[in-house]
Amino acid sequence: MIKMKILNISRFVGGTICTGAMLLGGSDIFAQNIFVGDWVNIFEFSPGKSPTTFNQSTFSGGQDYARCLAFDSAGNLFEADCYSGQIFEFMNTGGTLNSSAVRFAYGLNNPGAMAFDKKGNLFVASDIGNFIYEFTPGNSTPAIYVTGLNSPQGLAFDSGGNLYAANWVGGTITKITPQKAESTFASGLNQPCGLAFDAAGNLYVANTSPFDTITEITPDGVQSTYATGLNNPQQIAFDGRGDLFVAVNGVRNYTGNLTEIAPNKSETVTAIYGSTLSVVVQGQELQVRKRHHWYHLW
């Protein structure tokens, strides 16, 4: 029998109080916060007072299409505000995230997927411009890193520092080495969006509606279907237990949700009303790098 954990939902920033519940499958204590973005809010899932309860609050409100979320190695949360062309930063002060954002960058061309490399550089995809921005640490003015992509909507780094970009148009994954050499890592995908690596180095790809699947790709490029029937999956992220979290947009019925897929492929879902777009697990970037022996990087 699968044990379930009930996630209580509350809202403390950006509007009125809302309540609800999320079920988290598995029997281990879940110790990492999860942040989920929709059109106008960022939700936070945090551990509760017992192993079977969790709390969720609306961490921030007033976003303008929170297309992607990402943490840097210092624990600061970054949000790509797609429609306003801005990136906002929620500062980590003494282990506590400030729910009031500061503007990190503006004047961007439809910023979406984001990923940090091992040196702390921030990479941001522009799916309209077909290029990737690069922000060096402490610099809010970007350079163009690579061009000529095909509506990139997902970014992820592997343990070797290679950047992978999901080309929504054309259904390919482009691999970009630290020297900017490009190659096609995978093809034949269906409107790929979110990307995430597991601890073994397998790449997971969210194929958006009407395909509604997650594809698993081994380091050798062998593809298999990992999950189906997700109603327009967007960004994806792994937690420390190996559970995959999927921001499900709910395009067909406008009831977006967060879906958790355990390593045994059992799924649990919570309703987050609206159009769920992005998900990130707090602290997971650092954990992944430690598993791949990147201790000297931070």
C-alpha cells in the first residue's frame, strides 16, 4: 500500500486565503521546499510539523506569467516574468527567502527557461528570439550566449557542464558544450519544454499538449516514455528522493496542478487552480552537484 502525505494549502501574500490539499506519495520524510509558479503567483510547499503534514502558502503574488523558477547556489530564487520581459530575484537572508522581489534584469525578449551553471552564471532562454542569454555573477546586463535555436523552452545542465536546450519547434534537444560547440542530442520529440536530469544522468523531457508525455533519455541517447496523460506538462524538477515534479498546465480544462511521479512511476496530484507553469525544488541544484562530486564549485 502506498502511504500518502497530506499537504495543507494556505495563502499569505498577494490575495485572499485559500485552502486545499496535496497528496505526496512515499514513506520518507520530505525535507525540501518546492516552489511552483502560475500566471500570477508563486506557491511554496514546505515541511509541516509532523512527517505526514506539509504547508503550502502563496509565496508571492502579482507575477506576469511566471514562466520559470531557478535557485542559485546561495539559495536566492529567480523568477522569469515572461510577459513583462523581466527577471526578479527573491533574496535569501540567513536561510529565509524574502517574499518581496527585487528586479534583477529588464528589457529581455520573452524570458523563459533558466538554469545556473557550476560557476554561478545564469542562462535564460528566449523562445521568441531563438537564443540564450548569459548573466555572469553580479551582472544584470546579459550577453547573448548562443543563437539559432528553435523556440527554446527548457534548459538543464549535466554533470559535465554541458547545457541542454529543448527546441519546442522541431522537437529536438541541442547539447552545448562549455566551449559552445553545438550538437543534436535527441530528436523526434513532441514540442519539448521542461528538462531535468536525475542522479544517474538520465535526461527527462516534458512534451507539451497535445502529446502530454514525459520522455526519458539515457546518457547514450536511448529514448523511452516515462509518463503519459499529463495535460500539457511544462517545467519539471527532481527532489532529493528521486521523485519527479511536473508543472501541469491543464490547458484543456484550465485546472493546472502539480504532479509528483515517484521512481516506481506512481503519481499523486494536487489541484492548484490556474495555469501551472514552473516548478523548482529548493536546494536540489546543490545536492545534484554534490552527487556528481562538484564540491569545489561553490
